[in-house]
Amino acid sequence: AQRVTQPEKLLSVFKGAPVELKCNYSYSGSPELFWYVQYSRQRLQLLLRHISRESIKGFTADLNKGETSFHLKKPFAQEEDSAMYYCALSLRGGSNYKLTFGKGTLLTVNP
Amino acid sequence: GAGVSQSPRYKVAKRGQDVALRCDPISGHVSLFWYQQALGQGPEFLTYFQNEAQLDKSGLPSDRFFAERPEGSVSTLKIQRTQQEDSAVYLCASSKGGGSNQPQHFGDGTRLSIL
């Protein structure tokens, strides 16, 4: 069965510092990877997906199939980036609607 | 509508009671999903509807959990004979289509506490 691991429960950085939220997955096939974000008192929302290869709010994530990782990066963190971040995976094919989430990383960006 | 709407926002029930949680998806969205999020965990898939058809209920933890979407819009998740381990946030999401290329839009969730 597929699994998503986010090794850091908490991550704290200072404003302007680079930030990297780690995500590793286990799946024998070729998955699709996503990052979801939940800001304080807001609902869970999609941040970015690997197939789009886009940068959202300065964040990027590259799928590394060799290391089975999909780390989320931003070169200069902002206070408004403080939120809960979830990495998620879906399969290709018939069950590609089903998302498997990691446990999440709470990012705090200090002034 | 503005987004996925869930009610109630909070529900407290005594062990053994039945509860019903409602989800109003975004108008026109074909797909609807239920997830369970325990404290300190990520959301876990429960079930998936395409219109009124329940195509996947593999994540439902037991036969005490039942979901329906009779007219292909509003959905209800029912839990019978609740137990303490059912305490969690129940999230509903909807999307235009069923594939992963259609982003899932989440509601605020219902926080269920079983005493």
C-alpha cells in the first residue's frame, strides 16, 4: 500500500530564511504528488501539484523518483507562510481520485 | 455557492448515539469525498461518490459508518452506535470530475466528539 511520510512534525524558521518541508513516499508505481496547505482558521486547500511544475506563492516542489521524495521549498520564507502543510499522493489509473496524506508539518515563520 | 459547506461545525454525542453529518458540495461538482482526520494525523479517505453512485467505500472503518448521496448533490455521513475512537474531524471535498487532474475542494469539516 502507498504511504506518505513527513518526518518533521514542527518546523520553525525566521523570516527571509530558506525553508524546506520534507516529504517521502512509498509506492511501487508512478504516483501523482501534491502539497496541500491549511492556514489558521481556514480550510484545507491545494498549494501545488507536481504535474503542473509551477511555483505558487514562491513555493516549488520537484518530484525525485530515485529518492521517492517531493520536498517543498521556498528560498525566502514570509510570516504569512505559517501554516500546516500536508503532502499527498494519488495513484495513476482507476483509483486516481483517492488521496493519501502524510501527517503534516506545522511551519512557523518567526519575525 | 461559495464553497463546500458542512454542518454542523461541531457535534458532541454520547457513546452509543447515532450521528449524521451533512455535506453540501460546490454546485455542479460531480465527485464527492469524505475523509476522517484524527488528532495529529492527516486526512484519511473514507468514501467516494460520482453523482449519486458510491464508487468506493473501502475506507469506511466499520459497518457502523454509512454514507449516501441520493440525488447526486448533498451527502450525509451517518455513524451508528458511536464509539470514542470515532472522535475526529470529518472532512468533505468535492471536485468537478473524478480524476486527480481535478483538484479537490475541502469544506471546514465537522469536529465530532464522542463522550
